[in-house]
Amino acid sequence: MNIILITACPSGMATTFLAAKRLEQAAQRQGWTVHVEMHGEVAPLQAATAEQIANADLIVVAADHVPAPERFEGKRLFQAPIASALPDPSAFLAQAKREAPIYSAPAASTSAPTAANSTGGKKIVAVTACPTGVAHTFMAAEALAEAGKAMGHAIRVETQGSVGAQDKLTEEEIADADIVVLACDIDVDPARFAGKRIYRTSTGNALKNPAPPLKLRSARPPLRVEIAVRAQPIRASKRKAFISTCSPAFPLCCRWSWRAAC
């Protein structure tokens, strides 16, 4: 069976992600083919294509509303609040398969879209990372995204955790960013952010007080990448060579400095 699984939660990305993963795993245990569409402030939308919708046997929506409902006209569609999917995902899917009616989309809304706030807003990229799971990672990401939106900024967040990297930042997004926020409880390689102003904090602090990291004045100066390289022994002395860059466009303008090891 081919299904399209849609999750959306008004209270946050963490619930959206957790529900999607649990439902996806339950569907795969039954041998179903699944496309997951998650709606939230943090992750870029991976909407189901027209071909995927046409080939789907069932649309399952764990949300308070059906996103872009007109695309599912004439398909079997089951909708229920996301909270009802979390306790027993397998039972939720069984109910969806059993009870899904043929969907008839409501009339399209004629209300005008809300204009984006572009007055003084900055471009911000962030990484949240927690070693033990997804909860703090995504809750911190959601807190930063909501705070950035409230402050009029454009923000994109990459999440890292036990499930791996999600919504990885592109080189273009990093290049265009005014500030980088690293809300991480594990080591994250900062080399790709060379030349950017960086604010470092923990997922806990970002969750409790997300506003300070998003203020440009609180970020550190542009990152300067340094790479230590061990050299081969020279005569009887052991030496170390250090390369440091004086430009974010590494490896331009490099210099070598030598010092004897003790």
C-alpha cells in the first residue's frame, strides 16, 4: 500500500517530527510505502508531488487541518489530531485504513497572504544538536525559529542528534547569513562557518531564552580557522608546523610559523 503521511502541530516542530517518525516506522512494519510531509517553522517542506498523490492509496493527516486540501480531491483521506497518533501509531494507521472516506476539498480561501516582515530583519542560520535524542534538539530549534520570526529575521535551522543531521544548511545559506547560532551540546565542526559571526550556546539555554543568540551585537567576531599539522622530524629536533588563515577564503594568504617542541 502506498500512503502519504502528513504531520503538523501548532505547538511545535518536536511533536511534528516525533509523530512523523513513529507513524512512518509503524507503516513500514506493515510493509507500506510511505512519503512523509512535515509542516513546521524549522524544516523546509518536502511536499508530496502530483505523481505521489496520484499513486497513493491513502492519505493520512495527523493535524488539525489538511494543508493545501484541494490537491487531495477524490482520494481516500483520514484526518485526526496529532495527539491521537502518538499513543499507538499502529492503531492510528489501522483506523485510518478502515475509516478513510473519499475526500472532498472545501472551497478555496480568498483571504490575502500575510506580508513578510522585511524591516531591519537579518538572515540567520543555526545548528541545534543534542547527543541523547531528538527532543531538546527540535525544541531548541523551534524556540529559535519562533523567536527569529517574532524579531523579523529570516532563520533556517539545521538539527543534529541521534537521528543524524536533518535539513542541512546549504553553502549558499551560510554565505548569505549575517550570523550563525550554534546551540549544541556536542562538538560540531565550525570550519564551514569560517568568516561568520558566531554565537555559541547550549540547547537548554536556547530553549529557555532564545532571543539573545539572535542579536548581532552578542555574536563573536568572524571565525578564524586554524589547522595544526605535524611535520616530519627535521634533523635531531621534533617540530610542529602550524597553518593559519588570514582570510575566510581559505587557503588564500597562508603563512607558516615554526617553533621547536620541548
